[in-house]
Amino acid sequence: MTRVLAVRLDNDGDVLLAGPAIRALAAGAEHVTLLCGPRGRQAAALLPGVDEVLVWRAPWIDPEPQPVDRAAVEALIERVADEHVDMAIVFGSFHQSPLPTAMLLRLAGVPWIGATSVDYPGSLLDLRHRIDDDVHEVERSLDLVRAAGFSLAAGDAGELRVTAVADSGVADGAVIIHPGASVPARAWAPERNAELVRALVAAERRVVVTGGPHERELTAFVACSDALDLGGKTDFRGLAGVIAGAAAIVVGNTGPAHLAAAVGTPVVSLFAPTVPAVRWRPWFVRHELLYVDVPCAGCRAPACPVPGHPCLGGVEVADVVAAVDRLVPLAVPT
């Protein structure tokens, strides 16, 4: 049996998407340590199969990188060396190079390292895995660990999972609207979200609005007096408990969409096509994708430079209400 280090250094949603592959590692290893970034630590704490979590901010991954700090790099190398792992798997998206991470792992004495890499790795990788870019992130990671000799346990279908999360009961049967996103270009306009709240309430649906601590002003505007405003009132685990009891969630391409998939709640995905849906759509859960196909799809812009944000601005409130109705039909009075 082996000790394995899994690495996924970006956001909570990315860490959740690596979950099935990490479970495959756990099925064949004695101990799994997950090295993640500070933006992924809440999801890391929820993943089955993870025995230990290390947190480090990588200046080549973090969207708001701090200057490279030699002391911090040396401390990470020492910390990884103390783990005495037999091998490491570096997970990442198509636009991320695993090689800076692999260099630090080599300096920490990790004897075997595998990763998907377009770039020539020299002596940094023992497994240079290749796969088509247009596969889902979950399958991208699973294919990597299969190439490293690991498989999901019998009966594990590869869906997203989190460790036991109690249904909070707060959103029992309600529709959740999560208006924020980690990247502004992936968010529907606040005014549209507020209109959606009113439309769903008018259809006699209960509505709950969620958001992080920095989104309280946004959630208060969207909820107004028509919906329950939970902005800033839950951590990631608490949010999972809220989503678990909901009838459906309306959300952009951001972490809570994948959290909903992990707890089995249907997703109406306002999916800005700044990145391809084939790579990032909700995984293994009933969902509807809503967006307008635009010539600039695939732009990866953090903020939309086109007036009116046409890929999401063209989605009407009625479109979202109809998608909710398809996923969760209203009960017909008898």
C-alpha cells in the first residue's frame, strides 16, 4: 500500500470536481494527503477519501497571487518532505501547467509524480499524461489516475460526493438562487436575479437566496422582502446542508453548482460560455444549461467586455422559470 499526495491548488468547485479521482486514489492507497489552495480548503474538508489536508497559496495558480516568497516555498518543500509520500498526482485544468508544482515536489523528494501536461516535463514527471481538452474535468482527473494505476472502488459510479452533510431544513422544498460567482463574467445581472425571485414567488414557490460573506449586499438586493436571505450566514459545509434540502438551485458556473451536484440537488445552470460547458457543466445530476451562443464563446474573460453581457444577458427570466418548472414541476392541486 502507498502514501499518495493529491494536488489541486485552485477553487472549491475545482476541488469538488477532483473528488471522484481522489476517491479512486483512496481505494488503492494506504493514506491520501490533499494539497490545496486557500480558496479550495472548504471543499477539501468535505471530500471522502482524504486523510489529511495541506494548504498552500501557489503564485502560479491563485487569481490574486502574492509575490513569490522563498521562505514560504522552502516551508512547503519541508512540509511535503515530512509526509514521506510514495507518489504524487497533480490535478489541473487544460490551461494550467503542473510543472511548477512538480518542481517543488521533486525538491521535496517525492519519488514519483504524475500529471497531465502539454509542456515537455523533462525529469519533473514520471507520468506525462495526455487527454483531449474537451472532456469534463471529472473525467480528465479520472483518466489521469487510471493511467497511474488507480480505479474507483466497486459500486462507485464516479459522481460528486461530500462527507455526511445534514439537511439544515432551512430550504426544505424551496428554490435556491445563488446570484454571485467567483468570476464576474459568469454571473447573471443582479436585477435579473431579483426579477426571478419575484416571478418564482408569484408562482407560489418558496425562494432562498445564498451567497458568501462578501456578497451580503448582493443577496439583500436580490432577496428584497420576497425571499429568505442567507447571504454571509453559512460556511461551505453549511451551504451544502441548505442546498441538500432544496428542490433546485439556480446558479452560475461556480462552486455551489458543483456542491449541488454533490448533494444531488437539481441545477438550473446559468452557464456563461466563457469556458466550454463540456468541461465544466454540472456532473451526474439533473440540470438545465441556459445561455446564448455568442461568437466570443470560449473567451475566458473574467469580466465581460461586450455591452449587455449577451451570453447571459440574453437569458430571460421566463426562460429560467421554465427550466425550474421542467426540473421540479409544481404540484397540481387535487
